[in-house]
Amino acid sequence: MKDDLLLDPLIDILVNAKNIAVLTGAGISAESGIPTFRGEEGLWKQYRAEDLATPGAFENDPSLVWEWYDWRRGIIGSKDPNPGHFVLASWEKDFPSFHIITQNIDGLHQNAGSKNVLELHGNIWKLRCTGKGTLFDDQNIPLEEIPPLCSDCGALLRPHVVWFGESLDMGILNDAFLLSRECNVMFVVGTSAVVQPAASLPLTARESGAAIVEINPDATPLTAYVDFSFRGRSGEILPLIDKKLIQAQKPGKD
Ligand code: OAD
């Protein structure tokens, strides 16, 4: 495999790295069976996410939007983390500083055991009061009522996710840029790197001197700027890197 040529120099960097950041997108959950946004099986093509994931759609027809989220929660809720998620969860214990910055709302990083996870686009298992902003955890599939109402004040609840035309949480975004500036290595896994501001994070890391490692079966607008490009599935490449890293840290072990 030609990627082997890349592995040794990457492992040399990783054994000395103190601070790792990982930007993930829908591709890391693809092998769990969750369709990506822009792939052939992508949610957008089948269900016109751009028409539903907007404040305007919710204003017009909250029940329709909630039915769509209820359906998505059903898909996501039946899926498990894959080897890519599990390798990242294990690395949290191996490096002095290790953080995941994810665009995903599926919660699979946390299900795999990751604790240091910044969710740029929210979480589908959280509901937010449109009145007072109170957050509620809700794992019910299906939801108990559609549209769900706030148990405190009776206002509509909405999914705690970022919709088209909405801004990201400034605190989370600032933390993401800080992590990007401070890391020695940034992995960019399973993202088409076309949605801002997430797509700027690897460039920020690069400007600050980090090595950038992209894992994706396809090229992206970022590929020309990365130090290591592994063209493959994250559920296969991450375990491969992990195996080499363990061998380098514990010579003699397979
Ligand atoms: P996309 O659907 O745009 O991109 C998924 C990427 O994953 C593509 O580049 C694929 O080539 C790659 N991919 C597919 N299978 C893979 C695998 N097994 N291993 C690794 N990579 C794989 O999804 P995102 O980049 O996450 O935002 O999209 C970014 C944002 O666009 C989403 O968070 C969403 C959407 O607008 C909001 O909803 C706010």
C-alpha cells in the first residue's frame, strides 16, 4: 500500500507530539452506517436537508422539521461507533493533550469513550427551549410528542443543532481556534472541508506550525495544503496508524 511510505515519517512526529487536535466530519461515521451529507447516499440528496435545517422551515412547520429529526434520530440511534471512533477515543489517554473538534451531531465520539469533544454544530440528542434557551437531554426514539414542548415554560423545543444561516456558538468556536493554534498535529478526518468556519481550522493549525494529516477516500480543497494525505476510510487508516504507533512506542510488540 503506497500509504505505508507516509506512515513512518508520521509515526516519528506522533511519538514526540504532545498536543493533538482532530477535526472530524460526517465521513468518520460513514462506516457506522450514517450517510454523509454530500455523498451519493447523502441525506441532502434524498431528503433536501437544506430545506428543513433552517430557522425559516422551523417557523413555517415545526412538526415537519421535528418529524425529519425524529427520523434521523432513529437512524443514528441504531448505529454504533466504528474502529475510527475507537482509535481516537484511545488516543485521548495516550497524548498529554488530545481534543476532537467535530462537525457531527451524532454523539458517536462520546459513545466510543471520547471525553474531550467540541461539538461545532450541536448534538441531535439535545433539545433547546426556544423561549429561555434551556437545554434538555432526550434519547427517546421516537420522541414522546411532536413538536416537543418545554416542560418548564411550554414554549416549543428545537433541536440543539446549528442550522443554515445560523452562527456557531462563539465560545465553542473560539476554543476550536485556540486548539488549532496550539496543536503539534491536526488530523482532518472524513470532512469535505467546504463548510466554514470549520474548514478554516486546519489552515489555522498549519499557519501555527502544526503538521496536517488528512484521512479521506477523496481529495478535498484542503488536500493540496496537507503534509500527509491518506486516501482511504478512516475506520481502516486510523487503526493502521494506531498499530504502527504502538509498535514504535513498545518495540517488540505486535
Ligand atoms: P460531507 O458529507 O460534506 O463530507 C463527508 C466527507 O467524508 C467526504 O469528503 C467523503 O469523501 C468523506 N468520507 C466518506 N466516507 C469516508 C470514510 N469511510 N472515511 C473517511 N472519510 C470518508 O460532510 P461534512 O464535511 O461533515 O453542517 O459536512 C460539513 C457540514 O456540512 C456538516 O456538519 C453539516 C453540513 O452543512 C451543518 O449541518 C451545520
